[in-house]
Amino acid sequence: MNSLYALIMAGGGGTRLWPLSRRNRPKQMLPLVEDRTMFQISVERLAPLLPPERIFVVTGADQVDALQASTPQLPPQNFVVEPYGMNTAPAVGLGTIHIQQQAPDAVIAVLTADQHIADKARLRRVLAAAGELATQGYIVTLGITPDFPATGYGYIQRGAPLAQVGEFQAYRADRFTEKPDLETALAFLQSGLYSWNSGMFIFRVEQIMAEYARQQPRLYSLLREIQAAVGRPDYQDVLHEKWPQMPKISIDYAVMEGAQNMAVIPVDMGWSDIGSWETLYDVLEHDPDGNAARGDGRGHIHLGTKKTLVYSNKRVVTIGVKDLIIVDTDDILFICRRDRSQDVREIVERLKAAGEDDLL
């Protein structure tokens, strides 16, 4: 599909993988699952569906140099730089207007730089199918079939069948629900009518801009003022003037929950957002005792150790432990029970309150 473009969201810092993930080296810059960074993988897995010229990246001014250096195949002008993070609705809008300047009839697949997808070929196939559906006037989201009652993900309720596009069945998207409680998540799982919201959206440029205009007129007006300056010498001045006026809101709340002609394609492709050390443990290969190891060290030597993740550039030895996360960085040794890995956010908040910014 010649009109299909990718817009990769590569901003944000993230705290749930601290102490490995830091402000100056967020999750997408880390080699969490493979030997390349999450961002490099997110770019590379789009080939051969998309050439580098049709892959755009939205990121922050503090990250753009490192991301560009890691993906020299991407044209430098395809990196769209936010002055600072204002959530995903302004970021998607900023990337969209830059693509629109180059290709007014483009179909855009909004993707993220920090998700693990095991079946890369299936991702490319579903993106091509979603692109076809988008040309028929739908805003398409990719839904992940839930296998447990997650309370940290958004959910999409599917409605009536719309169309079979290649190997994929598309449905109307009837309702978005953000991060339900456990009882609600269990009901969603048992109903069989809900998918996890992957955060991947596919749409025509013209259609998403019309939704911005209808639902977020202030945001839309600011985007158009910025767009008018694209390519002009005063572009940076206009961007820095208008950006602080943007509403700080997610694309889900700003547009998708109230959008017309929403469709969902449920797809299984080995997806994980790797939102915690526990989820990283789940996607890594395990030895016969359920242990997983990552890092540049010479490995994990263990005796009587089970279901433990070690991430270190040193050789780590464990005896008689189980269900642990062990992360060794230059300045922090982090050890926790696997079922407490989400609590790392509380440690980060304590460090912030104590003014220990050098550890963040």
C-alpha cells in the first residue's frame, strides 16, 4: 500500500523498569529482549512493508540525537521533535501534520517504540490489512486477545462484524474502557467480547484531523498554526510558542473514545508492552528451572534457584532463591520479589522526594 506511513511514538521516560530505565535512557533505548534496543527493533520490523522514507518518529528534544544515531537508515527529517512531552494526543497530532505536509492522502499507522511483538511478520500483515480498512473510512485499532484479567491495560469492546480483510476479521469498536478494576476485568475476559487496547491506531490523515477538529478544537487550531510554519525559518519559534498551550491529554481520551467509524481487528502476535520487570520475565526465554538472564555478563550461575530474572553485566551467582528480580547497574543493585515488581514506582517517588535526581 503506497500511501501507508508509520508514526512511531518514542518519547517518555518510564519508571517501571528502574533502575535500568532512567530519564536519559528510557525503555525504548534499552536492549531488553534482543541485542538491539526496543526502538531499533520497532523500526526494523516494519521492513519490507515500509521503506525508511515512510517511517516517521515523534520524540523529545532530549532523546532525538541518540535515536537518530541508532537508526541511520531513517532520514533525519523524519524525526519530529516535541519541545517536551505533552501526552499522546499532541504528539500524534504533531507527527500527523508533518506527514500530511509530505503526503496529504497518507494512511498512518501509529505505533510505539517500547512494545515487544514476537511475530513480526504477522504484525506487518495486520498493519497492511488495517491500512486497507482505513481507506474505507474507518479508524482502526489493533486489539490483543486477553489471556488474564489485566487491570493495567485499556479494553475495547467489539461489536458487529465489519469485514474480513485477508486473514483478519474486523469488527466495529463499540466502547473503550480504561484500566478497569479486577472484577470488571474478569467480566471482560469471561465475555469474550473484549480486547486489550494495544495503543496502535491506523487512520487516514484527513479523517483523524477531522476528529481533532470535532472533538478537540483548541488542540486542532494549535496544530494548524504549527503546520502553517512547517518548512519556514520561524518553525521552531512557532512550535515553542504554541506547544505550551496544548492540552495535556492522551489520544485515547482526546479522540479515540469519541471517534466515529471506529473498528477493531483482534490479533494474536506475541504482544507485550513490557510494562514491568515481571512482564519482561514473562517474554524472555527460561531455562529448565524457569530462570531468565539478560545483560552483557557471562551469565547466571545458580544452584537451587527457580523462576528468577537476572539482568546484569556481571556474572551473578544465586543459591536457594526463587521468584526474584535481580538488576545490577553501575550505581544500583535492585532485588525484589517478582510479584512486587510494580512497587518500584514507589521507590522512584521516594528518590524524587529526597532530591536524589542522579539516580533517576
